[in-house]
Amino acid sequence: MKTKGMKLILSVVCVAVVFLSVNVEAKKRCRPLLEKLQNIQALQRSGYGLKKGQSLRAREDKARDKWWQCERSSSFKTKSKSKKKRSKAQGSSNKAKVIYKKSRSKKTKNVAAPFASKQRIEVKSKYPREKQFAWLHFYQRPERCHQPKSLTTFAFCSEDRLMQQAEFEHQYVEPAATD
């Protein structure tokens, strides 16, 4: 009886060790996918624009799906990238892109964050307070100047603004100072 019990315990321990080792192997195999997901999430915590945010979100979703699929299945294998033969022209253009990316990233590292200073911000206008309100009330922007789509339209809008400004200066009468 002791031998049957010992064999049963021994077989249970062997099965447990096999399952644990498979789980450990799966964890090792899925680790690069998890690291990729964490890198993308770290990029999301830094500042970015709308397009980059959408791109990062799509990349995160894809990376999470791959990692989760790897965690769930024991037969998941990561895809190896096949190397294609490239012509010299393609290789040189890729090198140029890499150099551009490197130089671009160096520039962004040295830029200070906006509004990092504790100094006050001064917004200056062309006119003092009352005259500025009068100018804003006087100026009528033409409809086509709301979003100019060509250089000629933009030039027209600038000239129109200058003409209206000259007319405003000519017509404006300063209010009498009250003491």
C-alpha cells in the first residue's frame, strides 16, 4: 500500500512540476511582448499630439492582444521577421531616415516644457484697454478671411485689416478722462 501511495504522490508531484515548468517557459516566451507593451504605455505617458496619440493607442491595443494571446496559449510562437533583399537606394533612404530621427530626438530633449517658468505672462495688445475694446467692436472680418485657403486670399485679408485699422485710427476719439 505504501508503494501505491508513494507512486501516486510521486506522479502528482511530477505532473505539478511539468505544469509549473510549462508556465515558467510561457512566461519567459511572453516576456518580450510584455516589455513591448510596457514601452508603448511609457510613451503614452509622455506628451504627444492627436495623431501620435491615436497611433500609440492602436499600437498598445495590438501589443496587448499579442501578449494576452501568448499568456493564454501554450502553442503561441512569436513571428520572426523575414529579411528582404533591399537595393542600395532603399538602404540609403532608410539610413537618412534614421539620421533624421536621431537629430530630431536630440532637439526635442533640449526644449524646455511650455510654461515651465514661474514668471508672469504678459499679453500685450496694439491698443490700451478701452481702445482695444473699441477696435474689436469696429473690425469686421470678411467671410472669406475666417480660414484663408490661398496666399492671395491671405494677402487680401491682411490688406483689408490694415485699411480698416487706418480708418479706425482716423475715426477713433479718445474718451475724456474723468478725475
